[in-house]
Amino acid sequence: MLETRERIWNSYINTIRKRNRFSQFTASILVNSLYEMKNYPVVLVNTVLSPISFLLLIVFVSHGSLVGEAVEGGFIMSMFGAGTSLQADLSHLKNDFKLQDMVVSSPTSWITYVSGMAISELVYSLPALIVLGVLSVYFVHLSAVGLVSFIAVLMLVFATSMAIGYTFATFSTDIVQSFAFSRLISTLFSTIPPVYYPITYIPLPYRYLAYLSPTTYAAQLAQYEGGYIQLSPEMVLVSWVVLASVTAVLFLIAGSKARWREK
Amino acid sequence: MGSAMIMAGRLMGALDASMLTCDRLSKTYSAGTREALSSVSYSVPASGTFVLIGRNGSGKTTLIRILATELEPTSGRASFDGLDVMRDAVRLREKIAIVPQEARTVPWMTPMQTVSSYLLWRGFGYSEARHRAADALDSLGMKVYMDRLNRTLSGGMKRKVLVAAVLSSDAEIIFLDEPTTGLDPVSRREFWELMREIEKERFTFLTTHYLEEAEALGDRIGMLESGRLVRMGTLEDLRHSVRYSYSVVIPAGQKQPVLRVGDGEVMRGSYGSRILTGEEEAFRISRDLIKDGIRFSINPVSLDDIFFYLVNREGIEYAGNQGADLEQLHQHYKEEE
């Protein structure tokens, strides 16, 4: 009888308990970045190396003339890489550990879970962003308006990559497929497009292909704000519109196609 | 405070009638043509432990995933305490927790980090999550391991970490999908002890293909075969569904005798022969077998016997099957053992 009363009371408490949304959000960040960084510090080196390696390559090949563009490109690649990592991490936690299944059957909503996971990718990129931030103090010169625009561009790239990452993650069923998607996204959107150097370095017929990637518009806007290239006001407007539209469309696709509860 | 007590009182009335109900629940995966679940209907009081048994591919995981709001059914309804798994999923998720069949601990985290993170996802504050996690791990004998990396733990300990996560939560229903698969016999029995503690406070819904586990833990047992609920009830109810009281098993690997069984049922397969019959007949057969020097075992009818008997009979009723499945079943369980 005592046990029954206790159960009933617990159930009542359960009904009126206020769930801490911040805790739910924080859990994703802890699991997907902070605990990994704390328990396996070697991953910190890895997160720095990826964007910096391309930067160094471009700087050496251009004899230092493209250092500003390369630092900006490093920021864009870090932001886009966060989405690629999100795809791999969501898929890994869902398919290999079944952790997402445990979260689905809990009071956490998909939006809280995915937002936390997205921010965790930013946290994971912090070492690289700090190194790039220090380099940008010396090599990138932005006005106050330029800095705001640059941050806005980075946020849009981040949002775009998150939408791509989340959508792909819901369709990947195992780790091999997940890595295949990761590499594909990374190559198509951050390695091939002119992110670390101006688009004018690409021969004309191929430039049209480069414009199929949203990261091309992001890099173009960043280079324009840094004073590395000249763009007409119409081209600036077109770049913003394309970048914002692609982000919005990808979010709509992610919202409609991605699955929290499986069918 | 007064209104809180009134609400608690109402809740008391509601909980008295807490039932887990499935109504013609069916599931067909889009990629396949076979129904994973076929019109499953039942209603059980949400207390103690309900064990769902069935062989691999019988639909256990599909059913538990639908009930845990992870998977949409193709048709039919399921509800707990009046909350529908589809319509009221958000409210239901406040009350449920699951350890999926193939769940694994994240290797780069410690048990403390694993359990407390799960509690954060359930909406507890950081310090309460840490306290609850420490208590749960301590109660499972994991105190000394709580700050070691999961990858350094044994399989049984990793399982305990996941069970600690749901145990430390405030969930009223805990779903455990084949929680002891892969555990050694000692760890399995330790887990049973743990389950007996959990069921005092929560309703536990457990799937297994270990029949002795169902016998040891289940207040109520459901038998699932090919997506159909073959039988459900207490162990006593299931015993009564077989009118025989004794089971004589003659293992393979020796000459199988020609049996003359007065009142009983003989089932044969690659495992040997299994005879279900009454006490007097069982002892008469035993005497004959001793006389002929044939090895055998005689036991009161167990859940194994009931399961094979019912599944075989239902198989015949459903598909005109003449017992081929039974042989597969025996082979399957022999391999499991």
C-alpha cells in the first residue's frame, strides 16, 4: 500500500514537474563536444588542423598574397564543416549507440536536441575559430559594418550546413553510409568551390559550376567585405539573396523530410 | 496546496485504472511486404513486469518501439493511462523511458557523464542530475566505476550504465528491449535481482527470448509469433492453457524410441522428442525409457513447453503448418542455450 501511494505521489510530481529546457539543450553539447574534448584532448588538435591546413596550402602557393582570403576561407570552412560533422555525429549517435532513440522517448523535443547538437559542433570548432580569430586580427581588416556582414555570412553558412547535415543524417542508416555522405558534402561544398581564394582564379566556364554551391556566394561576400574583390551592388544583393534563400529552402526540406519518430 | 491534493487524489483514481492498451495494432514496413505486427490487441494493468517473449523476428522490437513512441504504427491504436502513442506522444514521453535493444554506451564518456546527460535530456537540473546519477550507479554497484571511461567497462557493466540511466529518471514506465542478450549467466541473474527492485516502483515492459527470464520476472507474459499475439496472461494462466502437467524430453543423439502415449502430445524435431502429458502417463513413459536405457529428463511443464506447444498449435491454426516451425524453434533455443 505504501509503495502504491509512493508511486501515485511520484506520478503526480512527474505531472507537475517543470522540465528544464536549458538542461536538455546543454546535454547535447556535453555529450557531443565537451565530454569528448575533455576525455580525448587529441581531438582538439584535429579540429584545428583541418581548416588551417588548407589555409597554409593557399598561403604557400600564393606566396602570401592570398593570406586574408585564406583566413576568411578558414572561417567559412569551419562553419560549413560543423554541419558536415553534425551529419556524422547525429547518424553515429542514432545508428551505432541508439542514443537518439532513448532521447526520442524522453521529454526532449527534436528541435531542442538538434539545436543543442548544432551548437555542440560550434563548441567543437572553437579551437580552430580561436586560431583563425588571432590570425584575422593581423591579416583581415574589416570595418564595423564589414565585421557584422562577415558574421552574418558565417551564421548563414552555419545554418545551411546544419540543415544539410540534419537532413542527410535522418537518411543514413549506418556508419559507412554516414561517412560517405560526410565526404560528399564536404568535397562538394567546401573543398571544390573557391572558398579560400577569389572566384576569378577559376577559368570562366567553370565559374558557373562554382556558383552552384552556396559557399561560393558566402566566400564572395566575405572577400568583398575584406576589400579583396570588387562587386557591383547588384551582385552583392544577389549573393545575399541566394545565400539566404538556399538556407531557407534547406531548412524547409529538413523540416519536412527529416524524421524524429520513424515511419 | 489544497488544489494540489485534489489533483493528486484525481490522479490516484486515474492510476488505479492505469492500463497499457493495444487495439488492433499493425505495422508493415514500407520496404517489406510482410507484416511485422498483425492486429495485436491486449490490455494489461500498468504495474509489475510485463514480459513479451518471442523468437527473433517475431515483432517484439517493433511493438516496443511503437509503444515507446519511436515508431509509427501502420494502423491501430496504443495507449497508456488514456494517452495515445500517436496523439499524445509529447505528454506520454514525460512518463516513459527506454533502453533499446542495441543501445551502447558512448565510449568516450564515463558512467556518471552518461547517466547525468540522460537526466539532463529528461529536463533535470545539473546538480539534481548528478545526485540522481550517483545514487543510481551506487545502487547498481557501479560506484567505483562511475568516473572511468565506458570503453574500459565489461559488457555487463555497460548494460548496467544504460539501465541506471532510465532507473534514475522519473519515468513511470520503463521499456527494456532484450536487456540481457549477450550477458553471462551471473550478470543475467544480477540483472534479474535489479529488475525485481525496479518493478516495485515502476511498470516495466521487457522483451526477451530467454523463456526462463520471462518465467523469473514476468507478472504477465505475452507470446508473440510472426507478428501475432499467440497468448497472454500470468504464468498460471499460461500453464492452464496447456492441459498437461509434465514434460518428458528425450534428447537427440541416441535411438529415438517408438512411443505409445495414451493421453498427451508428442513433438519431434532435430532436438529429439518432447512429450507433454499427465503425471501418471509421464511416470509410466519414464519407467519404459529407464528399462530401454534411454536418456531423458522429466519435469513439470515449464514456460518452454508452453511456448513450443502454443506456438506450434497456433502455427497450425494460422498457416496449416505441420510443425516445421517447432523444429526451427527448438534449434533456435538450443543455439541460444
